[in-house]
Amino acid sequence: MAQGYPRESNALSTLVWGVVAIGIGVYRLIGPSAGPLSVTAKIVGVGCIVFGVLLLLSGLLLMRLRKTVAAAARRTIELNKAIYSGTHEREIVGPGAISTAGLDRGFYDRTTTALEQLGFARQGDFVNVTLRRAMPNTHAVIRAMIGDGGQIACAVYHARHAVGARTIDSRVVEMETELSTGEFITTSNATLAGKTSEFIGISRRFLPADTSAANLLAAHRQHVADGLAEKPGAEVVTIHNFAELEASQDRLQMVKVRFRNSFDFDPAAEIRKVAGRPLNGAQEEFATETKRLHAQRVAGRNGQSPTA
């Protein structure tokens, strides 16, 4: 069982009892008395004051921790808002951008060659400006490709995430297919993304990070076949060029936006899923507060009452 984490009311009551204890101690030492205080009375008075001071310090610390958790929850909500408020802005970049950003050019070259041998055509490189603004410590250049006669959009990218003193590297190949129903089918080796919440309207499958391009393509084709079998009458939306690929990506983004700005999205469940283990007291408080703020924000957008 996770250790309980003090809420604001607990911190306030601790402060109140601290003041009370100090007051009792002071009263015993200098208040009205029938005569000189005994040693025992003095010890009790001083003890009350010391205990009261400790309670005050504890209360202040608990309030500070509570504010820290609340601030972290607000930052999480703001990040979700920045990423999932609408379509993303893209900036076309030249081949030198990969090296300039300190990314693995060899990965791009090897993967591009492997995909071209599988019939994919390179469309260009771009930077997601919206994500760069929201997460300035993350650097990535996305290479867009189209394959299978326009039925598959493919993104190849190396992302570097600075987390404190550590850097997390992700070398990703993601294949996406849009259906005429407005739904999407995606298959990738982005194992970290697999820890996030599922999106309503997007069927996702994740393979190991070292999966070859050929095996990823075979898995995606099977994924699409399975999806079409479950949706009689649905057809694949074919894309022919970068402009159509961008338009498809915008529609995919809006599927994510609708979900992330709804009561169906549970940020607390996502935090627990990403952690992959039971949360401690402070982390559970953070998850709960994030969920509360999300429900409050959704209610404000829709003119409804929060359900959480």
C-alpha cells in the first residue's frame, strides 16, 4: 500500500496545533501562577514550546510539499494543453539539420535505404515546431516517407530528450494508415510511447526497438488487414505527396486532440501506467491532482460539471 501523503488540510491542522502547543508552553512559563515554577513545570513548558515549533516547521514543510505537487500537476496540464490544442506547425529543414541537432545521421541513412528498398519514397525532413516550443529539451528531425502505393505514411526520427543530467535517445520508425472512417492504424518501434494512454480512434501496436524495417512493414500490413476486417466497408485513404501526408497527419492529430480534451482521458491512469510500478505517496497525490485539474479544464471547455 502506498504511503499516505499529507493534504493541505493536514498541513493546516499541523500548523494550528503547533501554535496551540507554543501557546500552552508560554502560558505555563509566564502565565499567572501561585508561586515559583517547579523544575517539572518548567520542563513541561519548554517541552510544549519545542514541540509546537517542531509542529510549525512540519506544517510549513507539508504545505510547501503540497504546493510543489500542485505546481507539477499544473505544469503537466499546461503541457497537455500545448501539445493537444490543435494541429501542429511544421518547418521543412535541409539535410544538415540532423547533424546540427546532434542526431544520428547513420540511423537516418540506414533506415531510409532499407525503406526505399521496400518501395517507400522519401518526401522530406521537417521539425515539429509545436513540440519544440512545448518541450525545448527535446530535439528531433522527422523524415517523412510514403509506401505501399500511398497506403502507408512513415515517419523516421531520432529524438533526444534531456531529463536533468540524463539524455534519453529514441530511434523510431512509425507507420500509419488512415481509414475512410476517420480512424487510424499505427505500428511502430516506439516502446516508450506504448506506455501512454490509448487514443479512442487510433489502433496502436508496438514492436521492440530493434525491429527491422521489413518486419515492421509486415506487422503493419497485418495490423491494417486486421483493422479492415473489423470494420466492414472501411477503406484505406491513399496519399500521394507531402501535402496530402501533412493533411492526413493533421487529421490524426485532431483525433488525439478530441480524446485528450475529453473526460475519457484519465491522466492519473496514464501516470500510473508510465511509472510501471505502484506510486509512492507524493506521486499518487500528483496523479490525483493532475486528474482533478484535467476534469476542471474539460468542464470549462465544454460548459459541463467535472466528473472527477
